Amino acid sequence: MFLETKNINTYYGESHVLRDLSLELERGETVALLGRNGMGKSTTIKSIMGLVTPRSGQITFKGEQIAGQPSYRIARMGIAYVPEERRIFPNLTVLDNMQISIRKNGQATKTAGDMWDLERIYKHFPVLKDRSAQKGAFLSGGEQQMLAIARALMGNPDLLLVDEPTEGLAPIIVKEVRDVLAEISEAGMTILLVEHNLKVALSLADRVYLMGKAKIGFCGTVAELQAAPEIRAEFLEV
Ligand SMILES: Nc1ncnc2c1ncn2[C@@H]1O[C@H](COP(=O)(O)OP(=O)(O)OP(=O)(O)O)[C@@H](O)[C@H]1O
Ligand SMILES: [Mg+2]
């Protein structure tokens, strides 16, 4: 298995936020992690990235145990994280924001056609080429989201963790972000996506995990979820 979390338990202080949470991703898959507010989706992603450390359970990535490792090491092993709040550096230009995350060993393990470099980024994100000399602070929400995704790709990761990429964006921009994620997925990237927009999530995902309180309540293909209105009602509808 490419990525596997097995029975992880994550806490914030005394608050038990993930209970024996298990999920798996195969290389090349796009998997959506969905659920209502506060169920623990972001915490799941942060646990994988090492931003919070599970108290128990295993997380293996490409066969190596990563739970408990610092997040910079997890990043070096090939996992990139696009946080909900995007964290663009406002005083750096678009170009500098991207160049900051070039990962040397990541580039070494890729063949030329597989590499994410500026030329390829600009092909998929033409708006970033137009804006390359502008400071991060002057970008629109959609442009910031594009930049956050592009910056993650510049590290040439093997797995992309993306938390709520379309949150707060106008519908037309939602579609642009969706389309760029579709291109990245089609190019072979493995993606774990947390997304509130069900239509967007189902249009991108191969498989879906639905979270109930602190644990996975459903795992299946998009077609299986589409054929099960009672499951959607239980885990998604408000
Ligand atoms: N830093 C923190 N300290 C304490 N509690 C937290 C912290 N971050 C999240 N929580 C709590 O942990 C639970 C899970 O939060 P998490 O952010 O993982 O949920 P989520 O599924 O991503 O929700 P949303 O859809 O609103 O983004 C929530 O009850 C939340 O209030
Ligand atoms: Mg969240």
C-alpha cells in the first residue's frame, strides 16, 4: 500500500479527535475524505503530515513508518500539504513563493517528463505566469489557491494532501481549481482531498471515505456513494 493509516488515535489535549482511524491510498489514486464540520478531516491530514502526532496507531508511506516523525522529514519523503488557509508569503513574489519549496531529492527521483518545474507549472497555471512578479499579498483568493497548489507541486511530491481547496471561492474559480486538480490527478499524482463541495469531490475522486465523528463511516467508489442516498444523508447532508 502506498499510504496507510492504521488505527490512529489523535488528541488535542484531552479531546480525542481521531478514534482508530484507518484509511488507505494506492499510488495514482485520488481519494476524497468527506464529512460534516468538525469530524476530524483536517486532523487526519495533519496527522499524516506530522503536524499533530497520533498517540497510537501506524502510518506507513511507501513502506516506511512515518507516524511520530517531524513534518519536515515527512515532506522530504515526498508528501506535500496544501493547507486550508493556503499560507502564501504575502511579501514574496509569486515566483519566490514557488521556488521556496523546490525539493532537491524529489527532483532527483523523477524522470524529466514527470518533473514539476516552472515551465510545466506555468503550462497548467497560466495565471501564475502572468502574476509571477507580483507579491503574494496582491493575489485574489483563487490565485492564492492556485499558488498554494503550484508551490506544493514544485517540491515534486509523490502524494499531495489538499484541504478544502475551493473553500470561499466564487463558482467560476471553483471550477478552475477543480480543473487544475483534475489535470494533476490525470498526470498521475496521488491525491488525498478534503472538500466540502460534493460535486467537485465526486468529479475528481476514484474513491471516497466518509467521516462520522472521529472515525470513517463509509468507504467506497464514487458510483457506490452515488447509488446510496441513505449514506449521503447519514454522513453529509445537514
Ligand atoms: N488545534 C486544536 N485544538 C483543539 N481542538 C481542535 C484543534 N483543531 C481542531 N480541533 C477540534 O477537533 C475536532 C476536529 O477538527 P478538524 O478541524 O479536524 O475537523 P474537520 O472535519 O476538518 O472540520 P471542518 O469541516 O470544519 O474543517 C473539532 O471538534 C475541532 O473543534
Ligand atoms: Mg477542516
